[in-house]
Amino acid sequence: MGWSYSAFFHHLRPLSPTSIVEAIAEFYKNLSRIVPLNWKGTISGTVKWSGPVPRRLAVSINKDPQICDPKSKKTADLERLILGPEGGVANTIVYLNNISAGKPLLLPEQRRHLDQKQCHYIPHILLVPQNAALSMQSSDATLHTVHMDGAATFNLPFPFVNRVTTRTMSTPGLVHLRCNGGHVWMNAEMMVVPHPYYAVTDESGRFELTAVPPGTYQIVAWHEGWVLTGKEKAYDVLTERTVQRPIFNEPKSWEKPVTVNASQPSVVNFLISTK
Ligand SMILES: [Cu+2]
């Protein structure tokens, strides 16, 4: 069922005889909005980088090298800005800003399953429907502790390999994930979203939004901060020592209008840079 049902039933609450008639009229008026019709509207495009390419951020792997650094690279990439060969920007969240009806709130499963593997979060960008569960596990035989803050606050230790922990994400918004097990380079960002018109760009910067009802919308490209702005003190729950964890600049977003109709797909390309 469509996710505007609750908005519709809200209209039904005052039940005087005239309002029943009005509610029935309203029902038929809204029928096209609340029944998940086979909407043909799609928006696709790319997010590409322009200008000088910033240096990739890395920090030295100073804990559990046998697990966190099996290839002896000595440093861990912080994965805050990932550019493909043709300047495509991966890990950008592209979404519609002002949409109030449409398909059911379903999104690809893989972005609500977090693995902690060789002391990295996989995937780096999580996208979870509001009131859906995030499932988390660790593939590493060391103690990771997922520390979340933002629209959700949890502190979840993972002392056992492959044991799944789930938490329901009830509030839409951004959640930062960091490891309180002393692996200061581990970082991921999660967006908890109230509607289904969100996508994450792939390695070539591509995205696609499908089954969009006809209309004009604001489309937004959102990217986490990729500049190191300092360090913060964090606690290593295992060694009980204070460690220094990198902090980043604020996320940035870019916005454009887009018109969607059923007869032809809409294309939106973003060119982003340090601004
Ligand atoms: Cu960890």
C-alpha cells in the first residue's frame, strides 16, 4: 500500500454526516495518489566531480594490524570521497525533496545491513527506511563497538563474530557511525528516510529513481564531508584509553528542479566540487 494512506485516514477522523460525504469525495480525489499505480516516471543521471581532486584521507592503522591490515598497507582510507575513473562521485545520496505521495517505502536491502570487516564498515553509506531495522554484524575477531549519534543514538558492542544485532530506526535524519573499540578510522553515515525516493550513486556516480508520480520536484544531491577538520577524543572500551578520532566538515548538498512525466525519462546531472 502507498505511504500516503495515513495522511488520507487523517482526513477521515471528524465524522459528521457532511464530513463523511466530503471524505468520500476526498477519497476519490486522492485515489490516484494513494493507490500504487504503475507510475512510469523515472529520474536518472550522474554526479560528477569538477575541479582539482582533493587528497584522499587516511590515518595510520595503530590497532589490531593482523585483523585490520592483512595486506600491511599501514594506513586506512577514510572513504569520505570516492571518485571513479571519469570523475563519477560514488556514495552521494540523491533524493526528491518535496514529494508527498508515491510508491511504498521500499529501498534496496543491502544498505540496511552493516558488516564490520577488516575494521571497515560495509557499506560506507547506509540508507534505511523510517521504522525499518538496521542489522549489524562483525566479521572480525576483535571487539568493535558501533557508536551512533544523530537521529539515532546507540552504543552496541560486537564481541562475537557473525552475531547479528538489529535496531529499528524510528526517526528520519542523519546518523554518524563510529567505532568505540579504538579503530579510529572506522566511519560510516546512515540516512533514515521518510519516503522511497532516495538513491545512492554507484562507483561511476550514477543514480536512478523509479516509479515517480508526474510532477515538478526539487532533486537534491547530498554528500558527506570529505575534509579533515580536526580530531576529537574518543574512548577505547577495550583498552580503556583515550584515542584521537578524525572529524570531518559538514555534509554538502546541491539542488535542482526536475519535472517528471510518464512519457519520457528525466535526466539530471550534478557537477559538484569543493564550494
Ligand atoms: Cu572497531
